Amino acid sequence: MADPGSIQDIPIGGDGIRLGQFLKFAGLLDSGGMVKEAIADGDVLVNGEVDRRRGRQLQPGDIVTFMERSVRVTR
């Protein structure tokens, strides 16, 4: 996992966002197909653990990591 000092905060408009949507919104992946594949392959971590649920509801404070880049959900 990336160094905590390198975590980028990504503000969302509401209280929560789905993992698949957030990966695109944060610029970690470009398309829904790429998101689906990355999640299915176990390449996406949420709070340091593999999560294979595209529809997982993220909350402010959650940290998503893909390819050594970490971003935090914020309001």
C-alpha cells in the first residue's frame, strides 16, 4: 500500500458513492469495463483489503488503492 502521506483526498457530492463509480470519478480507471476487470481480478483494495464488490457503498474516510495509488473518499 502507498505511503499514507501520498493519499489524495477526493471529495464526493454526497454521503456515499459506489466503488465502481468512485474508481472512475477519482481517475484511477477510465471505463466501466476496466473497473469491472480490475475489481474481479482483485486489484482494488478498500481500506487495505481486496474488495470484489463493484456496488460496495463507500463512505467518507474510506481509502481505495489501485496500482499503488491511494485515494480517500471525502465530503
